[in-house]
Amino acid sequence: MGFKLIISNIISNAIKYSYENGTVTILGFIENNHIHIENVDRGIGMSSEQIDKLFQKYQKLNDEAPGQGISIVYGL
């Protein structure tokens, strides 16, 4: 269930913050027993302040838009 929520949030945010008629591409693959998910869009982007918060646990980067925020996990 948690994995579905994360994927749903990634896709939802990519669509929500993209320009009208924009393209969102989601790529996924497994390499060395790790799941890789890449989101490619041409949306509004993020400020340097938002990027600084990106990998902090449970950060919501846009207070003006509804949503829960998600935890991004980065493993080495």
C-alpha cells in the first residue's frame, strides 16, 4: 500500500505542477536489486529553498497547494 501511495503522489505532483498540455514521463527499472523510479516533466520547477528541503523527512514544499507531502527515500 505504501509503494502505491508514493507512486500515486509522484505522478499526481508531476501532473499538478506541469504546464497545461505538458508531458509527464515515468520510468522505472530494477538494477542491482534496487528499484529506480524517474519522473521527467517540464513543470514549474522548484526554488533553491525547496530543493534544500527535498530530502528532509516529511517536508511539504508548497504550502499553497493541498496535499500530505511524502517522504523521499534515497538508498545507497
